[in-house]
Amino acid sequence: MAEGTSDISQISFEDALRALEDVVRKLEGGEVPLDESIDLYERGEKLRLHCQARLDAAQARIEKIVAGPDGKPRETQPFDAAS
Amino acid sequence: MPQPPLFESKGEPEQSGLVARSRRGDNAEPLTITQISASLKRTVEDRFGHVRLRGELSGVKRAASGHLYCALKDDKAVIDGVMWKGAAGALPFVPEDGIEVVATGKVTTYAGRSKYQIVIDSMEIAGEGALLALLEKTRLRLEAEGLFDPARKRALPFLPQTIGVVTSPTGAVIRDILHRLADRFPSHVIVWPVLVQGQGAAEQVANAVRGFSSIERGGKVPRPDLVIVARGGGSVEDLWGFNDEMVVRAIAESTIPIISAVGHETDTTLCDYAADRRAPTPTAAAEIAVPVRSELQAAIDDLAHRKKRCASRPVTLGRERLEARAGRLPRPESLLQAQTQRLDEMAERLKRGLKDRAVQARERLQGDSAKLSGPLLRARWTSARDRLAAARLVPTLPQRRLAGDRQRFDALARLYASLDPEAPLQRGFVLVKDADGRLVRSRTVGATQPLLEVKFADGTLAVVPQAHADPPQPSAPLPPSRKAKRAKSASAAAQDDLFG
């Protein structure tokens, strides 16, 4: 689990979501001592914000590859699917 | 030969002579081999300058030069074939033994080996059945190579940041994909436009797949973390490019996970086998590629809600537990109750005890005081006085008695003095005693004693009777008593000294 990872921003969305689930399950289990549960809650909040940020950042951006003479991608251009 | 020769000259049996010679009336020189070969070549090429042959490929061999050698056969005959490098390179499929093909070309001869063969300009697969047979062969070959091994399949990212799409830039496929992605999770999509059908399609697809893999992370063009290779439905022939070994290999070697969505659900291309995941349609590929944003949002909201609800839980639980324990604590006043009660009881008993003691004492006092009544005391005093008075104590009574007693005492004193055994000593008598202090009353007794003690009024003297003095004693030893006395006094003195 990404439990020990302090830098939440480096965790993938999926791991963050799983970690958040884990936090909630622990909290719901009621087995966590009070002090620890506060830390856990804070961590859960960070994970939630991380996930939320990823969702909020979701926006369609469609580009197409412009290949160089060597056939390798050189750059991208906006792509209009209607064309 | 049993058959008679065609040109028989009568009476000239030397036709089978030892040396060939020109015949009469025959000006035709024998043909050289080259001549006949050239003649054959011309004839064959003129006659079969353009033929279409249907047959099964066998002995397919691609030489290092790039030329393709093979044979075409049916159940009775076989004809060698060759496909020069240029034509062979343009083949839309990889010729394999056993594939039924229709080859177009011209028949020619190879004089050097007395052979004829067809030079194939183009070759097509003879019908869909044959195409499928080829497909199966290729599939088995690549499978044996391990290209479709399930162990090679990589997990798709849960939520890709960038999605690469290899497909035709026009048409329904890209639109379907983009629409579905937008519905589910608007994402960054990079399209690599390719031909998806016809000449060069396979090469373009393969290059695009490899091209995406070659993008460095952090470069100018973002590297996709998922690639979709897509094409709409079509005939087996239309989809053929996606069965191309080049495409299959490019997909298998891709460093980015790939979803293959080629054709309809019923169409399966080798590209589907090589991909990490097969989607039945391009739309389905988009669904596989990304989760639904709103569902994720709901999941996060649900978790956040549950988390919030949990947050106060330990506090609530703690409070409940605290209260449960606090409820069980005895009230402070009840803690002291027993002691208070005991104190009260003791105080009561103390008071009562004191009172009781006073009552008891008073009772005893009163019991005694009954005996201490005044008249009683007075009566005793009166009787005592009466008895004192009755005693009639007068001085003459004892005086008279005293005078009488004194007279009797004087008489007794005088008598006593006259009876003192040592009184006569004053008058010159002596007492004789033996060594033990016993009185010696007769001479007989005295004569037996070794030593006698003679007591005078002023002291004693040790005497040795004559009978014992015969061996005269050097000097009369001091009487042992005296000696003892002296020793005794000396020791007493020593003792005095000790104490002094």
C-alpha cells in the first residue's frame, strides 16, 4: 500500500483512490486509536484532494501527431475529428 | 525403334551411321542447343506472355537477393515460379506453403536447366477461404514464437493521462472513440493518422505503433500511457493490414500497453492477439481505456462522506465510554456515607456512654452515701466516745504496775549478776576449755588434751598440759582461734581497703 509514501502527489490516481478507501475502512473499523485516527483523517483528506484534482483536471484535448522526415513524431497539432 | 522414321530414304540404312553427315536434299543444319532453347523461349513467351495460374504454393523460398522462389502445383502438375524482388516486396501477404494463390505473370524458360517457369508479377490469395487458411498459418507461427503469450500482456493504466490512437483521421472510428472518451473521462488524446486499408496500411500502422513507443517521457510530444489501434469493420481483406506480421510484431514489442479494436466483434485479427487487450469495437476501446469520471467522483464523494462520518466516531465512542465509566463511579457523598454513619453512631454512643457512666456512678455514689448518712457517723463516734470514757484511763494504774515490775527487775538483775559464770574470774578463778572450746571440768579430761585454754578475767592463755609437754614444744603456738581471728581481721582490713 502507498501508506508510507509521504508525497501524495506522486501517487497514481488509482493508488490514491485505493489508499483513500483503505483509510476510510480503517476509520470505519473503529480499531484505530483516537490520536492515530486524526492523522489518518488528515491523510485521507490529502488523498481525496489529490484524486479530486485529477478529476477536476480532466478535459478533452485532441491533437494529432506530425511526424518528422524520419517517421518519428516531431510535434502535435490540434486535431479536428470532424474533418 | 519400332516406328519407321519419318524421313526414310530407301535403301539407305546408314542413317544410323556412325558419323553424322548432311543428307541429300536436306539443307537444314542441326540446331544448336542454344538455338532450340531460344526458339522454345520465344515460342513459350509468345504463347504464354500473360497467364493467370491458380495453384497451391509450395517450396516458398525468399533468397537473400530479395527474389522469391516457389512452385505452384495442383494434384497432378507443378510449375516453378519466381517473383522478382520488386514484385515480391509489394506482396500484401507473406506467401507460405500450402496457400492457394492466383499468380499472374508470364511463362518463360530457363535455358540453363531446361526448365520452364512462371515469372510472377502479382500474386493474390485464391479466395477468402485461402486467406483464412493463410491467416491461421501465420497465427500459429507467431503464436509458436510466443508473441501472443498471455504472460506478455501488460496491465492497462487505470486512468491514463494521455491516450494515443492509431487510426484513420477520418471516419466514424475516431469520432466514436473521441465521443466515448469525452463522455466518460475527457482526456488528452493524440491521434496518429494512418491508412487503415490498402497498400502501405500495415506499414503505416506498424510505424505509428513504434512511433508512439519511441516517444520519450517529458519530451515535446507527451508520451501516451495507453495506445488504441483501431479500425472499423470490414471484410477479411479490408482488415488484412492488421494481420500483417509487421503490425503484429510492432504491437507485441510496444512499450506502451495497447488496446486493439479492429473491425467488429466477430472479426479477429492477429493484431488483436498481440495487443494487451482486445476491444470488440472502437467505442468499447474507449470504454476500456478510461473509467467514468462521474462514477469516480461519486466514489470519492462517498469515501469523503464516510470518512467525515467516521471522523467524529472515535470522539463519540470515547465520550460514550467515558460516560459509561463515569456513570459507574460512586457518588462522592456515598463514598463517605458509611464513615459518616459510623461517626454519627460513635458520637451517639459516646454521648450515651458518658451519660450512662454518670448515671452508674451516681447510683454507686448514692448506694454508698446511704451508708454515709450523718446519724450513722455520729452514732459510731458517740459509741467510740462512750467506750473511751468507759475505759477510765488513769496514770496511777500504769505507775503502780511499773513500780512493782521495777522491783522484780532489780531483784532479777542482782540474781543475774551473781549467776554470771565469769564473775568468779574477777576473784581469781579461771575457766579451762579444750581446743574446741568445751569446758574442761576435770583433770582427767584436761590431761588428755594436747592444748588447753585458760580463761582469766583479763583474757585467755593457751596452756599445754605437762603430760604433753614432754617433747617440749619450741614455743607455744598461738591458739588457732586467735590466729584465725587475726587472719580474719586482716582479711577484713583488706576488704576495707578494697572498699576504702
